[in-house]
Amino acid sequence: MLNGIKQRVIVGKEGKIEIKTSELAEGTVVEVIVLVEQDAVESDTSQHIPQDATEYLLSTQDNRRHLMSAIGNVETNTNLVNFTPEEWNEEYNFRS
């Protein structure tokens, strides 16, 4: 089972990013995805308003088309990839 942790952090010196949580035991292998907000300098207003993830994903015509197609696939139960938890672990579990 995949679990997610979402935190808003500020990049430190030399690009260092720190995530603090009691949910992860020392030595736990994790995959990190970094989503960068638009720079406030690029914004038309002095206050930066974070972009919602859905808004971001729908921000281009190609993304909208792809996501709408994926929603249609789920609704019609077509072009889906199915696997068991065991198959997922065999393919993507990176434990030594």
C-alpha cells in the first residue's frame, strides 16, 4: 500500500530540502517528487497564490485532453492496467 506525506517546505542553502515527520522510520526507502510553485516574481500580484494541483494538471490543452481521456477510460473500464498488490511489490518494491 502506498502512503503519501504532503508538506510545504522552503528550499535551504545549496538546494537542501528537509522533510520532518514521525511517520517514517529511519532507513525507510522513499521516492521523493518535488513540485515547484511558480515564482512570486512571475505573478501579477504581490502575494503569491499557490496553484491547485488540479488547476496545474489542467493548465495545458494536452494535459486536459490526456486527463479527460483517462477519466473516460475509468468510467468505461477500458484501457486500464490491473495488478495485484503482490505484482506491484515484485515490480516496484526496492527493498534490499
